[in-house]
Amino acid sequence: MADLKTFRFVYGGTTLYFGPEATEKAKDHLVGKKRSLIVTGKRSAKDSGALDDVLKVLDELSIERKIYDKVRFNPTVEIVEEIVEELNSFGADSIIAIGGGSVIDSAKLAATAFAEGRKPEEYLRWIARASKHLFLVAVNLTHGTGTEVDRYAVATITRTKEKLGTAVAYPDVSIDNPKYMLTLSKSQTMFTSLDALYHSLESAVNPASNVMVRDLSRVATEKIREHLKSAIERPRDIETRYMLLYASMIAGIAIDMAGTSIIHGLEHGLSGVVPELEHGAGLAIIGPELIKLLYSVRPTETWEVMRALDPSLRPSPDDYEKAGEALRSFQESVGFNLRLSDYGFNEQKIREAVEVSWPLYDSRRFPGLPEMSKEDVVSILRKLL
């Protein structure tokens, strides 16, 4: 049995409690609060047991609460605006997000828009820069996004189908409790963990990367390689969940420090056009092809992380095809074999996704990457139908 000790860790503006007793240890931060809006999805907060644990803490502290449970994956600006309305009507002095990336990101945007009296879209378009937010607690329910330790939030602008990210707020307090992961489905386990894997790969190759980012990314990749298949086969093994959650958390710090790359940029276009595409699945569909481009121009940095998947890789651009195959092979080993056509993509939707995501994709290119036209990217995606 590994050491599953609960620990406290401070990063950015967040105090994180990590481990099986994390929820109880975090409750002192709510002392003095009077009215909390709880933001969740329809089922996961209840199914995981997290909602009951939070309600117990609020009862102990005599904090009034109201629940908003309409967040879905790939959330829209309209959802964030509804949360802001709920905060206003309830007179909340705190917000507790219980969920994965969609829930926590929505709460980050809402907490900031509420505190500053601005529209959520203004932050997504970088018209407004966040400077304050309502007190925010993030109770994380997946081992994927790392949003509980980063400042970023993502939402879709429905009328334009743009899925945009922005820097808004670190949660004031975050809870990473592995017992809340025990009810994740097989697909949720796979997709969220693959999201964390791509956080590791992309942050390491980003020119803003540094030795700490690459060390965090390498360890995260090693733990995902070691534990993901076990989590799929033995979903109620808390040790496995603890390790995947730890991998996701440190990968979240890595992207907070260095950012992501073209893989995330392009996937946001895909899931903006087809919201039914889970973010982690979208990354895994396009990742093995795009990692070849990254490996060809930054082989040493990419190799530092990818050798965890294939020790025979060399830090040479000559191994770019082998790197793509190593990534695809790992994904297949854990049961991932989806294609864009499984989500209803066709030539027209691919072109729409490239058009929508182009500003974001292009902004995440970096010196050395080959110049690519929209048609070049369409050609890559066409092979993945």
C-alpha cells in the first residue's frame, strides 16, 4: 500500500488539501461565511458523496446554501451568466464548485464576473483582466483538468461556437479527495486522465517551459502510464485513484506555469463545434498526429516526458514518427480507439472547427513549428475521421 497521507500545499493563490481527509481539513476556511452557492452538474456531486460531505460541513458551520446544478461538460457563457444571476439573487458571500473542469471553470468565471460586475465574455476575449473574485472553494471530482490549482477557465460562446480560455482566478481553497473519484465511469476515467497526459506533454514542449515544468510533467506521465489501466480495470482502488489525482494535480501546475500548445488550441475548436465531444477524447484523437510536429522541432523537451511511454525513443527529430506511434499505442493499450466520425464529424464540420479555432491554434504555435495553412490542418483532421 502506497502512502495515501493527506497533505496541505499552497500554490498561486490556492490552498490545496490533498488526500482522503482533505474535505474535513479544509472546513476552517469557511468559518465566518454566511451564504454559499453550490455549483454542480446533475449527478456527479451526489454520486461521488462530495455533496453530502460539503452539506455536512455547511450545517456544522450554520452556513445557508443554495444549489445550482445545471452545469454540463463544455459549458457555455450562458451557464456562467446564470450562475452570476444566482449569486446576486441569493446574496452569496462564497461559491463552492463541486465537479470537474466544467463546473470549476464555470464557477471561476462566475465568481470573477460577479465580483467585478462585468460580462463573462469580456474575460474570455481578454477585454477585461480579472483582479478580484468572490471567495471560491473547488471540490474536484476528476483526475484530469488540474483546474483546482490553476488560474484558467474555459467556456464556449454559443453564437460563434468559439471555445476560449482565459486567466481569471485561482480557487481560494481546493480539495483533491481521491474517494470522490471512485464513482467515475470507465470513459470518464480514461478521458480525464488523457487530458492530464496532454497537459504534461504540451506544457513540457512549450517554449515557456522550464526544468520544474518538465520534471512535473515527466512524473505525471509516469504515474498515468503506471496507473490508468489499473483504474479502468479496478475502478474502486483508491490507491490508483490517489496516484492519478496526484498526476493530474501536478500536470495542472505545469500548464499554469507554461501553458499548452497547438493540440489544446485545435481541440477547443472541435468541441466548440460539436459540444458532445469530451475534451480528453478530442485531445486523444488528434494528439498522436500533432505530437509529431512538436517532437520534430523540440525533440529534447518532448523526449524528456515521452520516454516515460517509450524508453527506446531518442531526443532526435528523426524519431517524430515513432513518438506519434508511442502515444497512439499507449492510448490503445488503455482501450482508447475513437475517431472524429464517432462524434458526427464530417468534412464540413472539420472545416468549421478549423475556422473557429484558428486564432487560438495560431496563437499557440511557437518559433520552429512549420508554417501550416488551414487546409494543411484540415488534411490532418480528415485522416482522423
